[in-house]
Amino acid sequence: MTKTDLVAKMGEHNAFVPGKRIKLDFGGGEGAIMLDGVANAVTEEDGAADTVIKISWADWEALTKGEIDAMTAFMQGKLKVEGDMSNAMQLQGVLAKLKS
């Protein structure tokens, strides 16, 4: 799945936390995805966010395939959270919608 495909799927499933802006920062030229619960949109925009989740695209793909879980990725330093950690915790439930 490409990042553009992921943005479309997240948008279809309203994969954002209402009232919060959470940015998935893939670094390394992969860019970012903004889960904008203020504007109720998912975009490839890079901007200010309440919470920034930093993860490589390869680790993101492993996470979505169930090859690693979020807690393991966090403990191994593969996933970093900047800002409000509670937003990242709420996001787990939101992203579960993508598996259905």
C-alpha cells in the first residue's frame, strides 16, 4: 500500500481523534500524514500537531501487518511519540478501524 492509498483509506474510515491533530512522521523522504480531528480530514500535509508519532515507513508497514505491535516498537525505539501521549493511546482504537 502506498502512502496515498493509506491516506485515502484513513479518510474513508475517519481515522482521526476528534478535536486533535496527530501527525505520523515517516521521515527519510517519506513525508507525513496528518490525522486532523479538528478539520475532520486525513491529508499528506505536514504542519503543527498536538502529537507527532515518528516511525519509519518500513516499521509502519510491519506494524499494520501485525509483525510487530505498537508497544514493542515503542520500547525498541522504532516508534517515538512527541507531545500528548494520550492522543497516541486513543489513536490505537482509531487505527483498529482500518483492519475491519
